Amino acid sequence: MKKSLCIMLLAFAVLLLCACNGGTAETTAPTEPACDATETDIAALEALYAGRTPYYGEMHDHSNSGGRSDGRISLSVWKSGLLGLEMDFATIVDHKQVRHMVLPEWDDSVFIGGTEAATTMLDLPYEVTSFHYNMIFTDPNALLELLTEHEEFNFKGTALDGEFPYYPKYKREQLEALVQSVRDKGGMFVHVHPKHNGVLDSDDPLDYWYGDWTGIEVMNTYKSDRNGPNTQKNYQLWVDLLALGKKVWATSGNDEHGMPSDKAISVVYAEEKNAESFFSHIRIGDFTCGPVGIRMCVGDTVTGYETDFTGKRLVFSVGDLHKTVKNPYHTYRVDLINDAGIVFSKEITCEETFYFALDAENCKFYRVEVWDTTDNSRIGIGNPIWNIQ
């Protein structure tokens, strides 16, 4: 009797399993795409990045340039300090002025310019409605023109002696117009350290967004480390904006006011070692947030922009790790991510360049992340390529 009952229970379990699996007792685990890059795929990616070399630098720093600057070291010390850290550039965005960009010691071979401003929003319903942002330019005259045209800055004087108040008041419509003006004049707008203490604290991601093709500072290592709590909050904000369909780039910056630091490096593949070459790619989002070289294309469109994915190949490479994260005794992982989540993961080493490719699907975007799995730390965030749907 007991034997018959066991047989009946076993048969019932098999039938139940079949019903749960669409009429078959066999289970099939989900599989990742192979992502193997062919010689043709590699050649296509290399052609788009032909003549370009990886350069390592900082996208948010301050110097002691006089005026209203609050940095503690001169531009000359900055220049020598970068060399010692095996870094190629720094973005100097001294507060409330342009003068650092027209001083004799300014060097366009290593410095990208701009200014860090802050704004108090008039139409946000919170106790604290202020936040900081960088307006990055290579041309001081373009920045001077922008500050002069937007009356909220009340900018008077020349590039050398002109200043503006730190917290001009804005409504959303006005700030969106400023963001567009920055882009129209060849600059880049970046919302910096958005989730740090003392600035706007909102649960609505859209309170931090004032236009597409702008940056959100995901990694900010001022008095912190690359994967500290501020970075985790900033990263989640960026991911939330991507989920809402916003086209924003992840940026990094040490926000250093003293000696140069190599804690928040960005990587850009550029043709020459000068600000114009660096910034021509940075301002369209074709750079890595973090000290890892990530290159990607869908068809002939590179990282940071948008294209129609239909019938095109996605190709990407990972390599050129900066010395700060390159350790032959560590293990690393690359993740390919779209709006549905992780598409593909692969263990890699730090000693060579790895290539991957697959047929692009009809998703909203693709992007790449690199992890040091020994430290369990995210070390590289590639900016997305968006699908025109």
C-alpha cells in the first residue's frame, strides 16, 4: 500500500512539473548570448576609434587662481602633480569666475576649463532647493559670453576680473534655457555631487534633470572613496533617470581643492594630447566614468549618443586600465547592461583588451560596466548608446 502511494505521488509530481514547464518535464536554464566578436566586428570598432589613444584625467577640480577661487594650489603645481600621477588632464572649474582660463600659466595641453556655479530653484517645494553644476568649456570667450547673456549671473567686467554670485535664482524654464545655451556654445553641463549632504534632497529624479545630453556626477570622491555612500546614491539617481528615458551621461570627479588626486579618473580616447581633442569626445559622452578604457559602437555610432538599433551589431571593448585599478592578482568582470538588466557577463583580466559583439536588440539602450571582483567594487561605467525608437 505504501509503495503504491509513493508511486502515485511521484506520478503526480511529474505531471505538475510538466504543467509548470509548458507540457515538458525538461527544464531549460536561460542562456546569455555568446557575445563573441569576429574579426569584422573588431575591425569596425577599431576603425571608429582609429588614431585615438587613451588619456586619463579629472573632470572636476579647483585651483588657487585668485579672484573668488577657493583652490589651494596653483595651476603650475597642478600640472606637475598630474604628471606624477600618470594623468593627462584636469578640468579646472574655479568657482564664480573665468579668470583661471586666461592666466599666463593656463596650459591647453593639460587643462580643460569652465566654472562651477550653484543655483537656488524658485519652484521646488523643499526646504533646501539649491544645487551645484559645472559648465565646462575649452574657450574662455564662449563662457564669458554665456555669463554675460544670462542676466541671472549679473556678470560684469572682463574674463580676468569679472565675477558672479554663487547662487543666482532660477525657475525650471530658465535653467533649461541655460543648459541649452551651454550646449549651443560648445560646452557641457554637469550636475555635480547631486546627492551629497547640504544640497537639494528630493526623491524625484526629475528634480535633478534639466535637459538631455548633460552629465550627472556619479563618482565624486571629495573626502570619500570611489565606491562610498555618496557614489552609491548618485549612481542610483543616474540609473533612475535612465529608466525614465533621460539621456544623461555618468561623469566622475574628485572635486579636489588641494593637491591632484587619482581617485576619480575618467578615460577618453582622443587624437591628440590637448583640451580641444579631449573635450570634442567628452562633450558627446564618448568617455568612461572611471579608470577603465571602454569603447562601444552600434553600427557607426559610438558611446554617448543615439542611433536606430535595427539590423546593427553592438561591438565593445574593455582594456587600458589605469595603474590605480590594474592588479594582476585581482579578478575582473565586464557586464553588458540594457534597460531590462544585465545581458551578458564575462570574467576578464587586466593585462589585455577584450572584445565582445552581438546583434543589437530592440531595447532602449546598451551600456557597459567593469567590476574588480576581488574588491567587489565597480571601477568603470561606460556611457550608453540609446536606441531611436
